[in-house]
Amino acid sequence: MENEKWKMNPSRLANYRKPLWVFTKLPLGFCVGLNHRVLIKWRHYPPTSLLAGILDAALASTRPVNKSITAEITISPDSNQAQLPLLAASSYLNSAPLIWSFVHGSRQGTVTLSDPVPARCAELLEEGAVAAALIPVIEYQRIPDVSLIADVCVGSKGKVRSVVLVTRVPDLMEVRSVALDESSRTSAALIKIIFLEFLRVEPKWVTSAPDMQLMLKDNDAALIIGDPAMTFARDDLRVVDMASLWREYTGLGFVFAVWAVSNQDLSRLAGVDFAAARDEGLEQIEEILSHYEREIPLPHNELKDYLTNDITFHIDQPMKQGMKLYFDLAYKHRLIEQIKPPRFIVPRGNG
């Protein structure tokens, strides 16, 4: 039986501010050809007219790449699909190896995956709407009753390239205002720690939509994250890589995002092997790049170097030390209310 929400007028979809969950068998994969991250994972046919309206809205919209179509639509799924764990993860290039297996690989059909921006992933986990989410690491300290998947992350031991501070001011000590991308949490806290702890200055913080030109119009600097951070024109701009700056001051790597799981859903997630999914994704780098190089205007070798050298997907001891220091400094500067030690778990997987 169809849920009443199916009666929503498709023309109104773009006005909603929640992630789009669409239920279909259409093989859109990584949404090549659409200027949006509409990651279609649910396996039910919606009414044809509604599906057409969704796709029309996606194709007609002028919002840039990496902006989610904003609506939330639900149906009453069949009993088999209802048992699949719900996961949320943004489909930036740097997270693609962690989700490829669930979307295209051997674990396809074992979970239901939605694709909100990172901050919304954390909100969905906190709301209990998903069993696990790839969240900004700072949100582990803010969301109660969750654990972390061991040895799986999106991080960097040197430069990261996809988290940058952009400014026309030559000296960061002279920056008086910083526009922060509203879709980020970890990077926003990181930039504050850099200024407060190491530069010993505190600029004005302004939360903004991720539009670099508008962000710099009224502010000295702008924090840009994700795929757009690698592709904007650098003319007359100073671009500071945030992971490199963290390593310069601390000598440690940095964890940006982690798989966090609700402790209430641990039994349902016991068969989900996140580490093996990562390993399978890393074996499919060329396949992943074949999708993303059509959306990200950078040479193939540059994108490959980004995934294989700039980004790390493992949490070794220096990365754990970096995470601990980050949490300690976030607490010191009142960016979080408390510190809880990371609780790592290893799901059994399904063999």
C-alpha cells in the first residue's frame, strides 16, 4: 500500500530541506549525467508520474554539483526490504571507496543507502532515522549512544586537497572573518582550533551556503570542502590545505569522517562488514574514477593520486593520536561539551 506522502506534488520537491530518498530500480549509480548527488538506492517502483517529476526537477534545477535535491518521500516497503539496515553517506569522491561495495559491488542489496550532505548524515543518525552513517568525526562527541567502526575513515596524513581555506589576505593572522561551509562540522571545528590554538587569534565566524564568491564577498576567508574544493579557479587567491596545516602544527594525521553506528542497531549491523566494503572499493578505484572524472574537471591521474595518496581510509595509531588531540582541543575551546573516548567496534561481517 502506498504511503500518503506519495501524493506530494513533484513540482514542489526542490523546496524541501531534507535529503532525497527515492525508491526505484533505475540504475543511476553515481548519477552520471545529473548535476546533483541523487544516489538512488531503494528498490521499489514509485508511481511513474512521480518518478518523472523527480527526475525533471533534478535536470531542470540550476543548483551546482554536490548539492542534494531536497525532499523526503517514503513508501511502505515490502517485508524483505524493511529488514535492510539504513545507512547514510555523502557521495563525495573521497567517500566513494567506502560505499562502492554497497552500491555496485558484492554488498549491493544488503543495505539501504541515502546520500545527504555530511552534516545531515549526523542528524539522521542522531534522530534514529538510520542505523549507521558516515559522519563528521566531531559529531561522535555530540551524538549519544553511538560507536565507531574500527579502522575505517576518510582522513589524511598530509595534504587533503578537499578541505581548504581560501583567502586574499596574505597573512592568516590578519584574517578577521571566516565564512564556514554550512554542510561541514569537522572542518569548521578544525579551522576554529587552528586559529584559536595555534594562531592565537579569533576571527568572526559566519555560517554560509557553499558559494565561494559570495563567501568571500563579505569575509576575509572561506572554508570550502568536498569535490568543489579541488576545482575552483585559484587566480589571486591563497589556498591553505587544512590537513597540511594541522600536520604542520601537530605532526599528526587527521580523521575527517568515520562510520558511526547506533548502539541500538548493533545486532542489525552485525552482518555489515564496513572494512571489507572499503577494501573492495579500493580495489575498484579505476571504476570509481570512471564515474567521477565526468563530474570533476581534473585529469585522471590527478584524481587517482588524490584517492590513493592524499586520502587515507585506515585509522592507524598516528591517526588515532590525531583524533584524540583534535577532541581535546575542541573541548578546550568549548566546541564540544564533553569528551568521550572513541569506542571502536568490529562487526562480524558475513564471512
